[in-house]
Amino acid sequence: MVGTLRSMKSQPGRDYALVVAVLSTADAFLRESQRLFRPLGLSGAQFNVLNLLADAADGMSQRELGDRLLVDRSNVTGLLDRMEKAGWVRRKDHPADRRVYLVSLTPAGHALWAKAHALYLDVIAQVTAGLPAKRMDDCTGVLAHLEKNAATWELADHKS
């Protein structure tokens, strides 16, 4: 599904152009988020963990984090191990289920999140500057539609 805007000319349809533009934009955001977070010692995935936990006063289970993160769930344990070692998160036993760990921010993690989040909000304002609210709402709707359909697409049976 990955393409480039240059190769788009040889492909038919607006649908192809739309998907390639979304993927190119996602790649650009990923690259630039690395530039934003690296000086803070954070990866994009670590920022996402901090961001999810910032609103979870009682913490979140590792499974719930894995379900909500934009990383493969198999990477969650290693990601949390590194963040716990850095002093940004802590894991504790779930009070009702001894098989489950609850993950929460430490004071250092919350302070790092506050700093990174402020920078992130500033960048978001720069990136969306000049876009009317209606256009942003329409775009959000289109992206939600694409995300839903991407989760349910089926590979056509192509015979050689």
C-alpha cells in the first residue's frame, strides 16, 4: 500500500492519490515527531504512552495500552521496561486481578509529558494554521472512514 507521490502519475484514480497522500503525510509526521521528541529523550511511541497515561488517574493495564497504542502490542513490554527504567512510569499489581499490571505516570513522567505536550500543541497549531474548522472536520471524517475500511479490507482473488 505504500507509494510515492511521484509514482502516482502512472496509477489510476483519485482513490490511489488519496491513500498515497495520507501515507506520505503520515511518514512526514513520523519523521518530524522524531525531530520534536528526540531532544527530550523521547520516541514517538513513548510520547504516546505518556499521552495516554496523562489522563488515566488510576493507570491503565498493559493490555489496554497495547490496544490503544500505535505500536505492535508485542513491543509494549519492552517499551514500558525502558520507560520504567527511565523513571517515567511505574507498574503495580491490579487490585482485583493479580495477573494484570496497572501502568501509571510517575511525577517525573508527568513533568516530561507536560513539557512534550506543550511543544506538540504548538506544532499542531503551526501545521493546521490557515485551515478552516469545517475543512479540518471534513478531513477528520474522511480519515475515520479510511481507517475503518483499512481494518476490514479483503484481498481480491487474483489468478495468474
